Amino acid sequence: ARAALRESRHQPAETTDGHRVEIAANVANAKQAAAAIEAGAEGVGLMRTEFLFLERDTAPDEDEQYRIYREMTEVMAGRPLIIRTLDIGGDKQVPYLNLPAEENPFLGVRGARLLLTRQDLLYTQLRALYRAAKHGPIKIMFPMVTHTVEIEALRTHCARARAQVDGPVVPIGIMVEVPAVAVMADRFAPLVDFFSIGTNDLTQYTLAIDRQHPDLAAQADSLHPAVLTLIASTVRAAKASGTWVGVCGGLAGDPLGARILTGLGVDELSMSAQDVASVKAALRSESLAAMQTLAERAVAASTPEAVRAL
Ligand code: PEP
Ligand code: MG
């Protein structure tokens, strides 16, 4: 079975009734991106740029970031590439940034909230991204967006950074990982070029369970029908406004999760490279119609166990 999976990893994720889903990978650098393409990924749906800031003593400057993002465009050779801006705070801390300690870092100044208060970090990263975008397609994605006004502010900063370096127009999207955004997705969709649903944080914030809690983390189950209901509402709103919607949380890399998400209508699934071949195979083995029925039942279920039993 392993050999057969390996053999078929470059075949598209096309359901038996001809519906195709984009399959992408979550990576931290160009080396992982190359390995993901070799593993069958058709793009990068999430580059986590916070890894550029970890395990060092100073922040990477604009030139260093530019070289890294440019290298990403070279490895991707025109394939889709979504680069997420710095998602520091929460579980990921960076001592040299001298950020104030917080009682509840997951509910604190993390992701886009941090960038909006630390415009030094924001502009360094945006200028590097717009410079790199001259070498190949890039999409910019902001994490932890909660309010529509944040998008307006971020778009203004993007336009300014772009003008400073004479960069090309780049699609600007957001992670949907705060329940407020999923609930009001109809009001966010018209403001962005794309959505990517972060099921890890969306699950943590919906169920009020710390995703790293030693006793509770196992209950932070993205197959919880409450989470699936929020995903369904997000996809519905995205479709209604013609907004592209992907999923880059752990649920995308789970064969059952991937079938439910496909049934809900997502355009792309982005996952660890190691999950690409098995998710593609799972999607090729069934019809979209069957996955739509599965998704409807999953959303209507009462527990994650009931979803797994479907
Ligand atoms: C998520 O929250 O689902 C996600 C993809 O982002 P991260 O795991 O980096 O928080
Ligand atoms: Mg997240």
C-alpha cells in the first residue's frame, strides 16, 4: 500500500465524479517546500514565517527575509505560494523582541495584532515580501485577524510597503482561526482576496481548550461538529462572494477531515508533506456527491465520535 501511495502521489486529487481539489503543503523554508513538491504537493498553502525568527538572537532584516522569500519563489517555480506574516505570541515566544509578558498569551497580542502594534516588524516583512514577489507569484496572508478594521489597516500598510519597493499587486488574505471571523465570514469575505481556515486555532478558540494543555489537548478535536459548523459557514460565505477558500490546519491532513472539507466545498487543502499522498488517495476514491452527504451528516452530528462513526 505504501508503494502504491508513493507511485500515485503526483496524480491530482480528483474525485470519482471529476471534482478537483488543490493539495498544498505547510512548510517553514525552501528546503521543506522542495521536499513537499517531491511528496506530491501542488503548492504551498502556508509558509510559517515565524520559524525565521526562532532560535536566534536578532530579527532577520529586510534583505535576509527577501532572499528567503525569493528562494521560495524559485523553488515553487510558479506554483501557488501563500506566505503568512509573522505569527508570534501565543505558544511561540521570541525573547529578543522584548514583548511584554501576558497572563493569557493565546488571547493576547499575537499574529496580526502584534504586527499592527510593531510596525517595524510589519514593514520589514512586507517590503521583503513585495520585493520577492517580483520573482514569482506570492500571496500574503495575515494570522489572527479578528476585526474588519484590522483588514482595512493591513491593506493600507501593504499598499504603502508595495509603493516603497515598487512591488507588484499581490493577493491579500487572512487566516480564519478566530470564531468571530467564521461567524461573520459574510462580512469579511468581500474585504479579502482569499481565506485560509486555520483549524488548529479555530478549534482551540471554539472549544475553549488550550491546544497544548497536557490533559485537555486530546479533546481539542477539529472534527467537533461545532468547529465543522463554523467551517461550513465560512465556506458558504466565501462561495457567496466568489472568494477562494483553503484550509491549512491539521484537519486538512486527516483523510476523514479532508473528505468532509471537500464535501463542504473548500478549494484547497494544505497539510504536512507526509500527509499529501494519503489525502490525495482518499479524495480520489470517492465521489464529491458522497462527500457532500458525509459533510452534511458530520455538521449535524452531536459529537466528534459520532462524526468518526459516519
Ligand atoms: C492553525 O491555527 O490552524 C494554523 C494552521 O496555524 P498554526 O498552527 O501555525 O497556529
Ligand atoms: Mg493558527
